Amino acid sequence: MKRSIRVSGPVTQAVLGAIALLVALFLIVPVLIIVPTSFSAGSFLSFPPPGFSLQWYQRLLERDVWAESAWLSVWIALLVTLASTVLGTLGAFGLVRGSFWGQRIILAFILSPLIIPGVIVAIAIYFFYAQMRLVGSPIAIAVAHTTIAVPFVVINVSASLQGFDRRLEMAAQNLGAGTWDTFRLVTLPIIRPGIFAGALFAFISSFDELIIALFIAGPRQVTLPLRMWESMRSSLDPTLAAVSVLAVTVSVALFFTSHWLQARTRRRTRALVGGGE
């Protein structure tokens, strides 16, 4: 006889809340330590800082190499986001809506960059690019990053399509809507949260990627994570902490923007479906 675990009691809720809080602190506290460190008045990374100063943010603005690396990472991440969103969305439609031999094999192949260790993927890409003489090209870096970003889009869009009620598309077509109008007015608004989430993960995965950049980036095409890595190896001044704070701020801002857009899309979709009923 199976017994169900009760999770609705006040004691159980308090224990679960405490566990969730501890896990959140375990994940967030190491990141929060970087914030006061970036305002340190000392000459080296140390915590707690001996004093507070804006000198490292000022130095960050005065050094052009950091700005160049940041813009390169943003430019590459935008290309990766565009390419992976298109490819991942099309792939998700083919895998969810299609019916053909080898679907699971193709899905495993698409998701393999998330399973195989990153250094192995980087080595394989490096040897391929070396043969093609593409090492050091920003476009080549964007293509390499797309291979690891597409799986995030496929996963999120596939999840949206799995819960999609196809009767809505059939109703639109019965009312005279064509294939493109049905996709634009019915399908896309409903799966848009999944596309937004996939695009966000694609951008972050490219913007924060280091291992592939270590192998295929040239001396003049240094991405921001690679610049941070080189700075950590050569000098441990708090400029690195200031860059880290800015990078985390961008990631958090993108996350909350995506969450707001998804919530807004869900409200509009519920209003649309409810109005149709």
C-alpha cells in the first residue's frame, strides 16, 4: 500500500522554506561577495575590502581593451542569439510536429553539446577550424557558440509545443486563416515565452563562454570572459571584480526582462483565448 507524503502542514512548509532559503544563499552569496570587492580601496583582490573606492570602475572605463572585449562579446552573442533562435525553433517544430525515423537520434545529436565535456567540443572545433584556417575569426567564434546555444532553444521551444493545443490552429484554419496567418496570429503568441527563454539562454551561453574562446580566439579578437581569464592570470587587481559585477548585472537584467515579457505574453494569450471562448 502506497503512502503519500504530506507537504501541506505548517511545519513541513517551514522546513521546505528553510531548505529553499539555504540553497538560494549557497548559490547567491559567492556572487554577492564580488560586489563589495569591486569597490575595494586596496590594490589586490581581498575580502573584506580594506576600504571603499570607485577607482576600479574608473580604471575600467579608462582602459579601452575592456570596452573592446565587451562589445565583441555582445556582438557575437547577438549573432548567436539570432542564429540559434531561428535554427532551434525550426528544429523544435520538426522534432515535435514531425514523425520520421531517427527522431531520438537527431534529438540526442542536437543536445550532445550539453552532454559532452566543453573541452572536448572546443578541441574538436579547434582542429576543424585549423584545417579551414578560421581560427581567430569573430564569425567563426559566433558559429562555434551557436552549436552550444541551439540546444537551449530546442529544449525551451519543444516544451512550449508539447503543451500546445493544436485545436486552436485547426479552428483558425477553419475560419479561413492561411498557414502563415495561423502561425503568426495563433501559434507564435502562445509559444513566444519559450522562444524568449531559449533566446535568453542562448545569449547568456555565448556571452559567458570561455573554453571555446580559449582555443579559437585570436590575439585581436578577445572576448570578455577570455579577457577576464587573462587578467586573472596576470594580475589580481579588483578591476576583475568590477567587470564581474557589470557582467552579472547584465545577466540579471536580461533575466528579469525576459520574465516580464513572458508574463506579459501569457496574460495576453489568456485574454485572447478567453475572448475567443
